[in-house]
Amino acid sequence: MRIINLNPDTDIGASAWWVDLDGHRVLLDAGLHPKREGRAGLPLFGAMHGEEVDAIAISHCHHDHVGSLPVALRYFPKAHVLMTELSYFLVERVLHNSVNVMTRQRDELGIQDYPLYSHNEVDDLAPVFQGFKYNREIEWAAHHKTRAGFASPTLEFFDAGHTLGSAGILVRGRKETLFYTGDVCFHDQTILRAARFDDVKADVLILETTRGNRIVPPGLTRASEIERLTAAIHQALKRKGCILIPSFALGRTQEILALLALLMDSGKLKPQPIFIGGLGRVFTEIYDLEAHRAHRQHPNLQLHESLNLVVLDSGQANHMKLSGGRIFVITAGMMSENTAAHDLAVRMIADERQSIFFVGYADPATPAGRLRATKPGEEFIFSAGAGHLTRRCDVQEFDLTAHANREDLLDFVGRVSPRVVLLGHGSADSRQWFEEEIAARHPRIKVVQPQPGKAIEA
């Protein structure tokens, strides 16, 4: 088995793993790097020039895992594209939105590489996408390469519990197996239930390490964080200001909306309109429509019926009144410039009545990350466009992660009992923690931190 990490960075970036198993090649994910611009954000597809890929398997539809799929298909035009049926309902919308974002960045920031692909290209490629149910074994090798007398390699999607349609991927060859976790969550969220990776066994494990550098404090639970968030919302409403919860459009937005709906239904929060972005509304409708297919809690909870959702018009965030306890659950978890989350934050940061609550990861180099790092009364540079601001609003963080905690992932390694573990999708200190802990707990397991573009014989 030969494996190449095509992420151009060792950190969280453009997820893409090239795997050669029994002479057949599969690409696991085709992401875009969230902190690199233009072609620099692509996986190292060029390093595989001349190599065929029989199939591309997508773990889930977050941008860092699927955002370069049309470009990957230019390099590997004969590849089948496989994903879960729930991802199938999402992927085209995600890619079309990516075209919109890249086009805007070209016009506003002068990034000439953008867009990396067009709306027409996404439409033309859509017929090659295939969606499959979880726990179904799928043959993926090219027929002309399948040797007589040998079974074709297969893959199988396992529910990862991270976001709608997310999956770990088990690839089976004649003698060897590989399991790729993708992004995984081993605890129940408000909507989605925990990953179903029971009984997974593999010779080689590609492991995400996102939270390897995060210690879970004693006594912290999801329930305790929800109680703390509920109390913070009540305090904010008493001040008659507004509440901004920046969130990613796919997954995080729906989880927070579900929490608000349950709080209102139970009488813990007074019913009121919830302001959201257009893309968040699109994915919320898909969550509702596909509730019967998902492994979820509250299967009858329809967010568009349980909540009075108000979609912000373009530019509305710049002039609407910020009073009366309005709640905004707005796309753009990093508060990037030219988003409603950014524009609302600019108006709220210097106002002590306002509240900004973070419920997920924010990169330190983004406006959201810089805001989270400030203290009350501190002046800081929020963004290039906003310049210097003084933080007077209430800023709080709540650990409602959709990623597995590190101890749960470490336990999973023991259950899988692989011969080799490849560490990816995490910062250097996160990967190092896993390398040391796996070596201490499972000394017979070989641990590798693959470097970009370097082949690993596993």
C-alpha cells in the first residue's frame, strides 16, 4: 500500500490522500486550504502527473475536504466520484457557493487565479457524482485494471457524526485494509448522533488530530456548556443589546438553530425571530428535508417550522438597529471581511450592550481569532477593512465542538488496532501529542506524520 498526503501544508489544510492499493488508485477527499489564496490552496495534484486515479471518495462537504473537487477531476478525468447519499444532496450547492465566494474575492481582492472553476463546470461534472448509503460495500476499481481471478477492491462509508453526510471511509484490498476517519465526532450533538465506527478494523489508519492540543477541563460536558450558553443569552437579552453567534453554514448553524428551537419549545427561552444568512437557510432546509435519512436526535424537529427564521438581505447588517435583544446566527465562523458576520461584529465590538458568542473553532489569524484573543477595553486590529477597534462588547466561548476529543480518538486507535497510523488534519502540537500518546499506549503501532507530497509505504 502506497499513500501520499497531497495537502500542501502539514497543518489543517486542503485534505487529499492518494492511495495505491493492489495497483488501483483512490483519492480520499479533494479540499481547498482555508488560509491560502488562489492555486496555492490546492492539493498537490501536479505531483501526481501521469498517475491515474480510479475513484475519488469524499468524506464530507466542508470546503477543506471537497472544495477542489472540480480541479481534481481535471487531473483525473476518468475517476468515479463517490460519497454518501446525504453528501450527494449537498455537494453541488457547496461547490456553486465556492464559485460565488472566489468570484467575489477576485473582484474585491484582485486574486486573478479565482475562480478556480466555474458554475458551468460544476453543472457539467454533477452527473459523475454518485451517492451511497452508509455501510454498503462498493466496488470502485477501473474494470480494465481488475485482474482476472482477484476480487476488486471496495470501499465502505461509515457514519462519522461530524456533519450531515460525513463519513469515515474503509478501503479493502485483497489482503490489506485502510480506514480514513475524515472529520469525526464521537459524542452526540444537538441534532446528529455520535459516529458509528463500531467494529472498524484496519491495517492502516489515517487519523484526524484536530483537538490533539486541547485538554478537556474536568467537569466540562456538552450539557454544562449548553447551560452556560443559555445563561449568557439571558444576560445579554437583559441588556437589550443583540447576540451574534458566528457559525459555519453547514453543520454548526443547524446545530445552534436546533438548540435555540429546543430552548424555546421548553420555555427556557422566549420565542423570537432568529436572523440567519441565505446560505445557512439553504443548508437548514436540506437538514429538514433529509431528516428521515440521517442518524439524528429529534428526528421530527423541523427547524423552519419550529423557528421564525429571517434571512438577512445583502447589506442589511450594515444598517439595521442593534437593539431589542435580536439573535443572529450568521454564516462565516471566521468573520471574514465582506460577510454579514464581519459587518455586524464591526458595529457591535465597541458597544458594551452587545454580545458575541463563539461556539466553534476560529483560526487565530482571522478576524474572529483576533477578537477572541482580546481582553475587555483592549484596542486591536480586527481586519484590514475595519482597522483598529476597542473591544467593549461581551465575548464568550462555548465548547460545542463537532470534532472528537483527543482521548476518544486515542481510544479509537486502540479499538482499530492498526499496524500503522498516519496523522493528519491537525496542528504540529496536536499531531505530536498523538504520536507520543500512541507510542506510549500502543508501542507496537508505527506512527507516521506524512510530509506533503512524500510517499509512504504502509
